[in-house]
Amino acid sequence: MLRPLRALGALALACSCASAYAWPDRPITFIVPYTPATGIDLVARQLSTQLGKTLGQPIVVENVAGASGNIGSERAARAAPDGYTFMVQVNTLVMNRSLYKSLPYDPVADFDPVALTSWGTLLLVSPASRKPATVAELVAAAKAEPGKLTYATPGVGTPHHLSMALFLQQTGAQMMHVPYKGTAGAVTDILGGRIDAMFLPVHVALPQIKGGKLKAIATGSAKRLAQLPGVPTLEEAGIKGGNVDMWYGVFAPKGTPPEIIARMNKEISQALQSPATASAFEAQGMVPATSSPAEFGKLVAKDAQRWADVVKAAHITAE
């Protein structure tokens, strides 16, 4: 009986290798857990165009929005780990792990990291018409009258919200949170001077800064931005651990063959070198970045713990 079993095992291994070698032999799906025209949707569509050419198979971008990305993420987690379904996500994936008391999937354990694709920067801004103009001024004003100054976000538990929560924890300042249902209303009110400060993505804030309606107090990135060389980073302004850049990346359902993950990682890294991709990302305030699957996995795990600590300290619960 041993010989037939060994033969069957060898046959199964051979079939597995042949299957992996032939990959892909049909269309691939990129699940985006958010609506079209968002930053993460742009990442998925730009990559799908490039990868469709190099892999020789069309890549279909499927927007599965709802519940702060949880509906699409669950679908990706439950997909067959055969190399034909991937998920393109942003760091809200790991934030949700701490924001929701229970999720039908594990944002870390149910996925295999494939590749980092880019970084997106948040700017700390205030109305141009009045103070504060620096981090020190904002902190001093907030401490002088705790809870009087306001900050806006597109909603509870968003990266904008958690970034400000981290900022307040690191400085010991107190400000009143004014959550909106989306970015548009928050931007309207800060432009009108009804909000004192908020974090905004670069591509949203920059036109208003150039138009003289907003001023950049600090950038949440590790380095100063080329578009705003005179604006200090939060670290430079004295906020230890103040980097609040958002990462974007690609994941596969847990158990996807490692050789397929390695191939997809290689193809993504090459696609990110395309001038067209770099230009498209830059228009959205994102910077292309690559990593190995292992490096991306370490980043995801570290970020999950970091934001869990922020959420716990600020007593934030998703609505």
C-alpha cells in the first residue's frame, strides 16, 4: 500500500507544480473594498492595466464597497486561494481589526501579504485666515482651552481620525472631534473657518493650500514633501512617532501558493517602475513603493499593533 500512496503523492505534487507553472490561464480578479474613484481604486486599476499586459490575462477590478471596507475584505478572505483572486487595500484594513468588536474575518491572519504598492501622505492643515500656523501654536492653543478647538474627519475610525488621535496622545492636547459623513463636508467647513484643524490627503489639500485657503502645519510623512519643502514633518515638529503615512498594498487569500505570490510580487514591482504608473500615483498624492511579501507582512503586523494601541487609548469604536 505504501508504493501506491507515494505514487499518488508524487502525482499530486506534479499536478500542483504544473498548475502553478501554468498560472495564470484565466482572468484574475482584484477586489477593491471601496467605491470607484477612490485612491485605492486608482491603485487597483493602474496595476490591472500594467499586469494584464505582462501576465497575459485580463485583470478585472471588482468594487465591493460597504461597512468601511469589511464587506469586500470578507469576500476576499473567503475566496479560493488559487491565485485568481487578490485584494487591493489600504491600512484601514488593520485599523478595522481594533475598531470593530467582532469581524467575520481576521484582517491579518486570513490573508497572505503579496506586495506593498505605495504610500499616501496626510497633511495637518488649518484655515489660512487665522492661527494656528505651526504645530507648537496648535498644541499651545489646544492646551490653553481644552476641548474648545475642533478637528474634522470624514468619519469615526478613518485614518484621518486615528491620525489626529495619535497626534493628541503624543502632545497631551485636547480638541473636539467633529466627524462628517465623507470628506466633502469637512473640507467645506474648514475652508469656511468653522473647523480649526484636520488631516487631509495631499491631493485634496494641495490645491486649497496653493489657492491660499488652507495652510499646511505639518506633513505626516517620514520626509518633507517635494511639493511643500518648507513644511516640516510631524517628527521635525517634535511629535515622536508622528509618521501617519497610509500604506497601500495587495493581499491574497490565506493559503495561496507561495510561487504565485512570488510571481505576482515580481510583476507588481516591475509595474510600479512604469512612468505612467508613477504619474498616476503622484496625481493622487501617492508615492510608488515596493517590498517583498515578507517585508510587507512585517509592516502590516507592526501597523496593526500600533493602531490597536491608539484605538484603545482613545476609546474609539466604529459607528
